Amino acid sequence: MSYDIIVIGSGPGGYVAAIRASQLGLKVGVVERSELGGICLNWGCIPTKALLKSAQVFEYAKHAADYGISITGDVTADFDAMVKRSRGVADGMSKGIQFLFKKNKIDHIAGTGRLKPGNTVEVTDADGKKTDYQANHIILATGARSRELPNLKQDGKKIIGYREAMTLPQQPKSMVVVGSGAIGSEFAYFYNATGTQVTLVEFMPNIVPVEDEEVSKQLERSFKKAGMKVMTSSTVEAVDTKGDLCKVTIKTKKGEEVIEAEIVLSAVGITTNLEGLGLEETGVKTDKGKVVVDDFYRTSVDGVYAIGDIVHGPALAHVASHEGIICVEKIAGKHVEPLDYGNIPGCTYTHPEIASVGMTEKAAIEAGYEIKVGKFPYSASGKASAAGSKDGFVKVIFDAKYGEWLGAHLIGDNVTEMIAEVVVARKLETTGEEIIKAVHPHPTMSEAIMEAVAAAYGEVIHL
């Protein structure tokens, strides 16, 4: 069978590319060896947010008295029920992709895809049967998996990755989380909030190290306030799994420390799924574990494209989706512009949440900008006070000379929903004065963005 486009991988890059291609009148097939929706819908973005919501509701229940609500008896976390709910949400999302494929007349080709010369994809099904499919264009969207360190080999039982962390048979009493990026910090928050004693270990001087330093420091304070142990500028040297508990040797500035824990969660990043794709045989160039592409995701081989985690750029679901759309619209002959990687929002769904876009204050200074910085604390927000969520702030950075909005860094309740205002404003080259004059509803958390911008220009009202 032949297609206009075959996509290998059905994650948020692959399935979005397939649907957009179908909308443009192209005949599309998607090769997927596992569940439709890829890691994001089944083992990443969506089920983790379901777990985090359970942790948030549990925390609300524990602090119900703060809101004038009396709950008789102990409030307990049912770990198994939380996991079951999370898996149910993931299953529902995967079935949703099945529906969208049917609606858009996209063929799901079950099996493992491999490139062959001559615009051919060889698919091996679960029984080992191989079938060749032809396509004018082939899009690689195979994503990534948990990265393993040489001294932190995952056994799936005591030393685990993010997949196992979502489906543990029982809640551990103690856990060491290695790596404080979005994945590590989110799991650290979930397990700590639901009763596990968590130690978070980070090699860099600050947790969530890609964020603005003030944001990192605020999250560290919040984590410690919640009872979590946070160790920065620290590395895991070895893990002894022989006994009932893991003995984790951690090198710190003050020397070595051994911490015992039931589970060690390795969250030190991801590695791309490029093995067995036939890249070398077909001449697709790679660099440092990533497929080399141009601004429209064309590889070194005509008719072969790559998007998502396997190409250079932020390994984020929303990035992969936009790359997929740009890729297929270019294939279809549409006029498209390259993706602006300087205006990609990043979100971390801890408590408090983190959201950011653009340059940090440090990066802006290092780039030679003269800057205006505005900051508005949640403690001065009426809505945050009413919600009982006063930890956090909004920080904005402008170029003092031309008024360009260089970056925004938010930490607090609802900031993952608020960051889109900044992304759109930067896309439209909106000035600070225009943000100040745009009427924000009261009382809302989003007022903090307006107030922070006003602070940068010396016009803040409520601070």
C-alpha cells in the first residue's frame, strides 16, 4: 500500500502531523508499535498530571480547616486508587486518538517501522511479519525514553524510571529522586505530598536549573517547607541495592553522605529513540544523538523528515506538535514560517507551579541588554490570598532601550495557564505599556502579570 505521508510514531508530534496532513487532503498512515498517543498521552504529560491533581486534592483535604471546612476522621491517600485513576485518564486519551484517526481517515499501521531505500517503510508486526509500505514523504517522530547513567542502571524495581514511577505496586515510605528537571521535580512533589519521605538530588547549584535563579530558589523553599530534603551541587556516586533498602552514596560539597531509601527514581533526562530506524542504511545524518534537519524538518535524505524529541530543540510535547504542523504544511505547499524557538513556553506542574518563556535575567545581562525588571509577589495578590496560595511571584524582563519583552518567569498557582498571555504578547511584539493599559479582570492571578509589567515601568499600584 502507498501513502502521501507515513508517520513513524504517534506521540504529540506524530499524531498532530498526521491529522494536519489529512486536513490538507493527503493520504496518511501512522506506524505505532505501542499505544496511540505515544509517551506523552500514555506515560508522560497526561497521566502524570492526573497523579499531580490527586496530590493537590489530598493536600486541600488535609488543610480543609484553613478554608473553614471541617472533615471528621483522618484524611488518607489511597495510592492504588490514584494510580488507577491516572491510568484511566491515559487510556481515555489514547482512545481519543483512535477516534481522531478514524474521523480523519488516517490508517493506524500497528508494528515497528524501519526506513528502507526508495521511500519505503518496513513494518514488523507483533508476530514478526514484515510488510513494506510506500510513501512520498516519511516523517520520523519516534520520541525519547528515560536516560540511564552508568552508575544508576535501572532495574525497574529499586532503581526506576518515570514509567515505573507511575505504576508502582505500592507507595514507598522513602525515595531518592535523582535530577530536578520537570520530571524529577514533579514526581518529587507527588510522592512527598502523598506521604513518601523524598530526597531530591541535583548536580547543579539550583533545582529546576533551566529556570530563572529566583524561581529555582522559591521552589526549593517551598519544597523544604513541605518537608522534602533538597540536595543541590550533589551527585549520586553509587547505589547499593543488595539489602531491603537502597544505600545511596551522594557526593556533596561537604563530603559523602549515605541515604537509605526504598526506591531510587532516576530522572536525569531522556535519550532519543533512533535505534533500529535504518538511519545509517538510508543515509539520514545524525549529530550527538539527534537527527539533523533544516528549518522545515527535512533530513539529509529527500522525502524523509524528523520532528519532536529526536531533533535539536526543546523536548516538549507542544514543540513537537508545532514542528509536525510546520513540516506537513510545507510538504503541502503552504507558505509557512520557521518555528521561533526563542518563544517556547516551559511548564513544571509542581506546587507551586512554574511557567517561563524567553530569557532569564542572567541570560539577558550576558547577552548585553540593558534591562528593566519587574516583579510582583503573590503575597500582594488579592486572588492568591483568597485562594490561600501566597507562595510565588511573577517576574518580567524588558529591553530598556527598545521595550522588547525579553522574558517572563512565573511561580505560583495557575501560572501554567497564565504563561500563554506572555507568549502571545511576545509573538505580537506587544510593548509593556500596552500590557499595563490592557484591562485584566479582578480578582485573578493573571493581574500579577500586569502588575509585574507595571513594576518594571515604575507604575505598580498594589505593591
